[in-house]
Amino acid sequence: MDAVAHFSQSYAEARVKFLAAARVRHLVVETHALPAHHGIEAEALAMDVALLGAPEAKGLLVLTSGMHGIEGYCGSGAQIALLQDAGFLRAVNDARVAVLFIHAVNPYGFSHGRRVNEDNADLNRNFRDFGQRAPVNAAYAEVHPWLLPASWPPPAEIEAKIAGWIAAHGERAYQAAVSGGQYAFPDGLFYGGAKPAWSNLTLRAVLRRHASMRERLGWIDFHTGLGPRGHGEKIWNGRNLAAEIARARNWWGADVTSIYDGTSSSAPLVGTCGNAAHEECRGVAYAGIALEYGTLPLPDVFQALRADHWLHNRPEAPAAQRMAIRQQMREAFYIGADDWKVQVHSQARDAAMKAVGHLAPHYA
């Protein structure tokens, strides 16, 4: 298979390719249109859902792309490739399972080249109980003023303050402070939102409709931006439940990492989407991972995110600076090189094939 051909250069192109691939397979597509917003090309925005395989199957694999908007380039390419992969399609049929493709969970971010959604919220920090008091991230509050200075690029004295904080607390503490999730600064990084986002509510409804009645549920959520270039880290996507983490490692291998035991390149997070599987599919045997592909070194990724949020807060920024920051974001979360795309595809296929095998009835 020519894996490279399945990747796209825009959300609009990715959506056309996904819908065409679903149409070739004669799949019915549910389109959930994002209200009141359009894409960067004035195109309609939507979360598109297609079910492959037997609707009544007891085992279901969910494949999601674009939870973090711009990271959808990676996940969309993997989804489209799998829809045209004869070996994968045959395995799904032989295992008597179903696969739910959820394309562009956060279509606004995908189209506009942002990791966050239309409310400047990090969707993968938004899956929390908003009836409860928001978690407090005191460390983020300390560094927030330095992350988004008045001018960009940041003045040397601002960068010196960040370097001093890191020297005092450590690189991992800085990563946790910035990326763990915060609910106090709506203009800031990794903001989890003030209410359940449209994508959160829509995804939950899709899970209730398609997954809540199954006996076995697998989930692969595609991400980029952490770890070595091209390596797909398999990060447990769920709550800190030993039996379910063990199930994930049985399915995908002992190298499944976890934010709960310090084995993951990710910092501990709050409000992640795995909560939706537990809450909307109670009683279903679950295993899920975020398949996280490395792009650039973490400091470069963080710098791109800082620039993106700075730009969002300053719509009057010059066009040339706006264009440069958008390109910086794209390179931080999507590598256009063919070898990277081949790595994405091969690891996505391997993970999906393993999940299908373990969702088959004989594993019940």
C-alpha cells in the first residue's frame, strides 16, 4: 500500500478523502456538523462517523482522529489507509467485529491549524465532571505570565525566568505544570474549558449509540507531539484501574505506558477522553490507548504552542508573523516527510490488527 497517498494537506482535503473511502466501502456516514463555525477555507466543519463490519458485533474497535485538532493530519491518514487496506478489512470480517471510525473529533482545530477547539479549550482536558470543583494547577499559575508575554518572540528576561523555574523544579515538573491541564486561565495553554465542549458531548452521544451495548470495546486515539520522531508510544487511555491497564498490555504489548506509574513520556493529565469510555459504556470490557507519534523535541513543541496561543490572543499581529507561527505549529504536530507517514501507517496498522484479534468472540 502507498501509505503516503492517504495523508492530506488540509482538513478539507482530509474530509473529502475520508468520505470517499467510506463510500467505496458502502458505509453509512453520520455527519455531526459543528454549529456556528466554519473552517479556514470557509468550509463546513463536522465530526464524521462510519461503522465498518457487523452492526451487531459484540466487539467494537473505535478509531478517533483529531482530538487535538491539528494532530488530525496523522490520525486521518491512518484511518483512510485502514479503510483501503484489504488485509485489515479481511481481518475485521474474519474476526466478526466492528470498527467505528470517528474522523475529526475537533474539526475546528483541525481546519484552523490549532490544537485546541473553537473555545480555546484543550479537548483532552475537557472530559471531567463540571459539577465538581475544578482541579487546581498551582504550578501552571506560577509560569502562566511567562508563557504568554506581551511581545513575541519572548524577551530574554522572560525566557530566563522560565529557565530558572526549570532549574529549581526540574524538566518533568515543568512539563506537568504546563501540559497537565488547567481551568483558571481561559487564554492560556492546556485550558480544559468551563463546560463540556461540543466535541465532548457529541463524542459521548456517538459512544452511547454505537459502543454502550457491546461486550468488548477497544479504542485507539491518534495523537502527535510527544516522544522520538516517528515512534508511536502506546499510552494507556483510561482511569487508573490495574485490571484494564493489564488488559491493554495483553492486547498491545508490555510496552504500553501509563501516566499513572511514570512510564509514559506524557505528564499526568486530568480530564482525558478515556473517561468517556468508562462513563458511557459501563459494564463493557475496555482497553484503550492513545497512539502518540513523536515529531520535534518537546521544547520546540512547547514553543510552537506558546506562539499559537500568543497569536490567538493578538489578532492584530502582522500577516507575516501569523503565517510563520501557523507553519511552526504545523511542523510541531505533522511531519510532511514520507518516511514519517510510513512509520505512522505501519504502527497504526499493527495496533489496529492486534485490537481486532483480541476483540474477536473467541477472546470473550
